[in-house]
Amino acid sequence: MLAALRFGGFLGLCLIGLVPLSSEVLAQENWPRFRGENGTGVVPDDPRLPDTWSSVENVKWKTEIPGRGWGSPIVWGDRVFVTSVTSDESYESPKAGLYLGRGRETPPDSVHHWWVYCLDLVSGKMIWKHEAHQGKPEVPRHPKSTYAAETPVTDGRYLYVLFGDVGLYCYDFDGNQVWSREIDPQPTLFGYGAAASPVLVDGQVVMVYDNEAESYLAAYDGKTGDLNWKVPRDEPSTWATPYVWKHGSRTEIVVPGKKRIRSYTTKGELLWHMDGKMSFLTIPSPFVVNDLLYVTSGYFQDQNRPVFAIRPDATGDLTLDEEQSSSEFIAWSLEKMGPYNTSPIVYGGLYYTLLDRGMMTCHNAETGELVYDRTRFPQRASFTASPWAYNGKVFCLDEDGNTYVIPKGSEFEVEKVNALDELCVATPSIARGNLLIRTATSVYCITRLDP
């Protein structure tokens, strides 16, 4: 459900025996975090990447993952990392569709096991697995979510795994746990649980835990796990993954919130903030394309569903007046165009918003001008996974496992539909000519195979 519900370099590639062929190839070699290295969900064109598949067609391998988890697979070199939680007793399985109400009031009364898996990208075989934690869950969850909703992150040397209500864990690539830090579980809105994924900056692992009791943003030393800093946040529960924004003058950490959108230095100092009149369910993750930072939120029954395109180098309070839609640092904004769970995508100069209830909107990414409004998919569909793009196509994976292939452009057209016939909530990943789709039971590795 939530958010789903999110770095690399030449030296790291050499250490694992890979030689980048060009800057474009390098850009798609690894998928180290939620929505990829730059958080946009877009990769350069690659003839190896398919636009047609099924449960058997163009499937390089399929590996079953025990338990439940909605974190995306991440990839570094020939290694795929994914997380999951198993239970000693059966309990309610996530189901597709909208849940108009609260989460489960009490957690399941059974021992759970929080797992980290490493797969081989070439064969899909399990290289290693490690149990990070076991015990009975102390907090409930959203009916569509899991206790492994967060996507891990890696710098090519260490793997960092966040189970948001349990702990933060560091592994080397051989599966040895280097360090761990427990997290005190806190109540969240409606008992939905945590879901924001961690990010890396300046050798630090950064995580946000907005909840109903003690919200904070924290940074841990990547090598030792020592707490570098922790900043309290005057925020109720949110689920958006932070964004590390590196531009000409500085590096900042952007964190959406219901009360305020805030940006921090890499030491936790506040740079700028604004009242964005955000949705009371703030889930989509920020991202940057062509020096514009896109921030949005939009539970479909909320009157607050804003979109903001923010320029770099801002300071202070950026809050717009009632009659304003832009300012010195806000290139454009829209009042009621935000999505619920999915994060938008910018591709070919267009800003696409995939709405959970089966519609797409499109705007000019530079100006915010409407290209087409809520256009419905031809079949009944609901979406939680965020869209992605390559080879001139935008891909949208619905909860029933159908991927709608949409050519980029100013007109909405579904070119084809690729079916996996299984519940899909996790956002797919892309690396080295492979598309990785996580279903409720398995990870598929999909590529263009020779006929």
C-alpha cells in the first residue's frame, strides 16, 4: 500500500569486476535505491529492455521469495537484494483495491521473521539470506501493506536495510551483518505502520520516521552505525522517502510532510520550508529532473492534493499566498493534481501522474500547463506501484499484475498490456538490461530474449 509500498561509482564497479562501457551504460548498471539512482524511475534507452512480457515470455528467471514484502528489489553489479517478513502462523493477506478506513487495530499474535535475501542477477539463484530480527510485531499495519514495505539502499560496498518499526541493519555483500540499530516502534495514523525508505548522503544512512508520537529525521554513520544527528519533526505520520538533492551550490535532504515540506543540510540543519497544504496521507516521494524538484501528495478523497515544482538555492519560508501559484523559487504549482500512493514521473519533457483509481494526467514538466486531464485506462485498474520509463515508453503496473505500455507524448494511448496475473504492489527496478518485477510471491527478471 504505502508508498510503496524507494550511489554508485566507477570504483565500486571495478571492485566487483564490471567495466562501464559509456556514461549511459553506467547510469543504468545499478539500481541502488527506491526508484533508481536518481529517484526518477527513468533509465536511458537500452535495446535489451523489453516492452512485451508475460509470466513465461521474455522471463530470464523467476525466484520465489518466502513471506511478504513490498520493498523494491535493488541491484548492484550481479547482486539483487530484497527483503521479506514471514510468520509462524497464517494471517490476513494483502489484497488489491482501496481500503476506505483504518488499518488493523492490533498486530498479529504470532512470531514473525524479518529476512534479507541476496539473489544472483544472472541466474536468480539465492546467494545468501539472513534473519535480521524475529519476534511478535508490536504495531499493526495497513491491510494492503506488509512489515517489509521499505526498499533497501546500497553504496556498492554495504547494504542498508530498514524495517521501519523494528530496526536499521547494515550488511556486507557476503551477508555478514556489520551493525544494527533498534528502532522504538511508534503509533502511526490509523495503525498503517512505517514505509519510508532510507537514502544515503556523505557516508550517512538517512531515515525519516514520522508518526503520531515522536517524529524525527536521523542520520547514522554508514560504517559504524553511530548516530550522527537526529532532528525532531513537528509532523504526524507520513510515508514519503526523502530525496537527496545535489545541485550547484549544495546538497540538501528534502522531506515532505503534512504540515510542512522541509529541506535540511547533510547535518540536519533546516534550509527552507513551506506550508504546502499537503494531503493528510503524504506518500509520494520527491524527485528532481532538469533542476526542478517535484513534491506532491494527494489522497483521492482529500481536498488538498497539491503539486509543486521548486527551483534550487531556496532559503527560508517558501509558502505561497492564497492567490499565488508561483514565486521566485516555485516555478509552478497545482492545487488538486497529486496522486495517493504512486510517485509521478517526468519523461520526454512531460510530467505524468498515475492515479490509484486507474487514470493518468499529463502536464508540461517545465510550466505545469495541462496536456491531458484524468484519462482512464481502458480496463478497470488500481495502482500502487510507481510508473517507470525507457525506450520511449511509460510503464504502469496495476495491482493485478497488468503492465500498461504507453508511448510518451501528448496523447494517452495504451499500446499493449503485459499480464503476470498476480498481486503487484512493489515498484519495479531496472539494471543491466533487466526489468525486475516483484509480485506477491516472487521476483521476475524480465529481459528481451532471443527468439
